[in-house]
Amino acid sequence: MPAESRLLQLELLRCPRCLGRIASAGTFCCSSCSTTFPTLAGVPWLFPDPAAALGEWRARTHGFLAALESQATHYRNALTDDVTRAATRNRLKLLAAACTDHARRLRALLAPLLDDAPAAAPELYSALGATLPAGQGLTGYYANLHRDWCWGEAENEAAFRLVDDALGQAPPGRTLLLGVGAGRLAYDLHCRRNPSTLVAADINPLFLLAASRLYAGETLELYEFPIAPRDVASHAILRRLQAPAPAGPGLHLVYADVTRAPFAEGAFDTVITPWLIDVLDDDLPVFARRVNRWLRPGGRWVNSGSLSFSSNDPARRYALEEVRELVAESGFEAPTPTEAAVPYLCSPASRHGRTESVVTFAATKIAEVERPAPARRGPEWLARADVPVPLLPPLQRRQLEVRVIAFVAGLVDGRRSVQDIAAVLVERRMMTAEEAVPAVHGFLRRLHDESTADRGPSPPL
Ligand SMILES: C[S@@+](CC[C@H](N)C(=O)[O-])C[C@H]1O[C@@H](n2cnc3c(N)ncnc32)[C@H](O)[C@@H]1O
């Protein structure tokens, strides 16, 4: 093991806020703008606004844990005396107990993130949370943990082979792996390709808190809730997650948003992006230029994964031919992608599993490109918490809707019928009598359906 890889080399990093150099004397700090970056269980938290990112992930985690508790209650409430079949009772009891225990285990795993911060009322999280795309939530790719560390080797080996083949014989050198997820590919590359250093980044604390413990040789016990369980017992399975052996020095995890990333330009020989380019908010040509900037001249970008771009803008949902051209236009030699069918998320406990046709390429950097601007999440008043929020027409409309919802829901007092509530709307000249009864009826039906809906064992965030 080369000595350079034992410690995370600070020259590989830059401040994600101002691109200043990072210094570390226990804590990580920008020597230019003085932003201090905390660590979570020893892993640096390198977001441009570290405090805001901590607050956001904490709120998301508290909201998720609260939703998990209410899911457990939902299963318990379903276990009425009317349910007499033993198998059904066992299934509901299993799910209720597993949700409660799952919340307990996740709370313990995520303790470095929560840091005893008090949780708000669950209603606040369900009303104000859930604004992020599912893919950026705490458990968007949760099954990856089980696939990476306990379902057996088939999928992990297939993923490694694709990247290994694309790397070819040349040593990967200083390597940056983006979107490390639950961490198995980074672990396999570290053990089997011996990069001189491997920096592995992700935005999601659940993954990095789990991966850092698994890399250290610990065993984790976490529930799997398969999509299509094979039998009663496989509705909730307590799995043991473990790496084949501790990872050894030189594999460094960092928290980072790769669209506003804390990496030094020209610092890496290899950048690897497994199953990432199509889930990012960044438009591919922008992200390709970021990758270019982190590589030294002659360095290589290895990408492997699906091309299921899901941008709201149809022009950005690129096909294979477009990807090839966009990469070539971003300072890389035109790549020759390969396609291979691999198993994807085939849990042994589930009847559900897919085959994916995965696209892999290695692209060599042949030219410098202009540095793209860091990604901005929406307009100024969304990107910055201290700027007044303009009262735009869609927000005005929403305000009115929310008031109406609050008003009608507030009329429910345990005594009024649908007709009585509709009569109040008519009296206040909000609606005609013909429309008011069906409208109130529909509204209350929706509320009722939402409150009794089975949202599945993984609360959406
Ligand atoms: C589809 S998963 C792939 C995970 C892993 N590469 C694998 O192949 O199993 C995408 C990963 O990218 C991470 N991710 C998404 N957006 C990101 C961003 N802006 N910065 C860093 N990581 C991000 C997610 O947290 C998730 O771990």
C-alpha cells in the first residue's frame, strides 16, 4: 500500500463554496473563506453550506423515522379481531414489529447525523417534507445495501467486471468514485485494482454511515422489505450485512454533492461514475465538463450504468448516440460504449427482479474545457435562505387552496354531517348547493382514503 493513500490527501480537495484549499487540524476548514466542515463518524461533510445540509438531512431523517412509526401503527391497527387467518395475523405482526425495530436500528445507525437534535411533530415533516425527488431521499436506493453486502456475489461481480474491463490493464492511480451508494463497487475496486488512493463520494448519510462501518469490518443488521415477498416470512427479513474482510487503508469516504463538489481540478487519474449520470439534476454536458476538470490531462472517465434520464426537459433525456457525442464534445476522446445485460436488484427473497442493459464506457481526457458553474437549486430566493420569497401567481393560488382545505377540514367537529358542512359553504356563498355536497363528499373521501392507505413498509421521502 503506497504511503500516500493512508490519509485522505487534502490536495485532492477544494472548498465546495469558493474552491479555496482545505486545511485540516482535526476539523476540515477552508483556508480562503474559513468555512468549517464537520465530520460525521470521521467522514468529512463537504457541502457548500454544511449547516443547511445537516439541517435538511436531519429533518428528512426525523420525518422518515416518524413515518416508519406510523406505518407500524397502521399494521397494528389492521390486526383487528375480524382478521382470523393465522398466516394473515402473522404477516401483519411481523410487519408491525419489523417497522418498529427498523426505526430503532436506523436511528442508532444515523445517530452521528441526528446528534440528539430534537424532532419536530410528525405532522410538520409530512406537511413540509417530501419535496425532494425520491432518488435523493434517505432510502431511495435502500435495497442497494442488501444487494451490496448480503445477497451473494452475482450482481456485485457483474458490476465490478464491467468497470474492471473498461479500466483495462492500466493502474487506476488516484481515483475518484462518485455516487458510491452502499459502497461495494468502491470496496471491490480498492481490494482488487489497488488504486493509489480511492476517494468515494455520496450525498446520502445513510449509505456512508453504513459503508464506513462495513469497511471497518463491522456487521450491520438491517431489515429488507422485498418488493414482491416470496412468502409470509420474507415480508420483513432481518439481514446481516458484512464485507468479506475489512477494507484496509486508502479508501476514503466523503460527503459531497457532485454538482457542487469539493474536488481539486486536475487531481485525479480516474473518475468513475457507476449508475449516476442519469439520476443527477445536472444536465449531462455540464456534468461531463465537471468530470473533465477533475481529471489530469490523459486521465480517464469510466462510466457504467443505465441511461434512464428523467429530466423534466425531454431534450435532456439522452439516448446512447447523444451520450457518446456529448462526452466527445466535453474534452474527451469519443468513447466506444459497450452494452451488457446484467441482473439488477434480484433479491433472493423477492419474486421481483430485473435484467438491465448496462452501458459502460471509458473516455480519455484530451482537452481542457471551461469550468461549469456550480449547480443552483432554483432561483435566488430558493438557493438562499435570507432572500425575500416573491408572491408569484402559482404560490398565490396554492395559498388560497391551502386556506380552503384548512377551512373545510376545520368544519369537521364530530357533529356536522357532509350536508351540514356543505351548508356552511353555501351560506358563505362559496359554492352552490348542487355543487357543495358532492365537493365536500369527495374531499372527505380523499382525506379518509389517505388516512387508511397502506403506503408500504418504506415510507416515501
Ligand atoms: C442509482 S444509485 C447508484 C449507487 C452506486 N453507484 C451503485 O452502483 O450501486 C445513485 C447514487 O448517487 C447518489 N447521488 C445522487 N445524486 C447525487 C449528488 N448530487 N451528489 C452525490 N451523490 C449523489 C445517490 O445517493 C445514490 O447513492
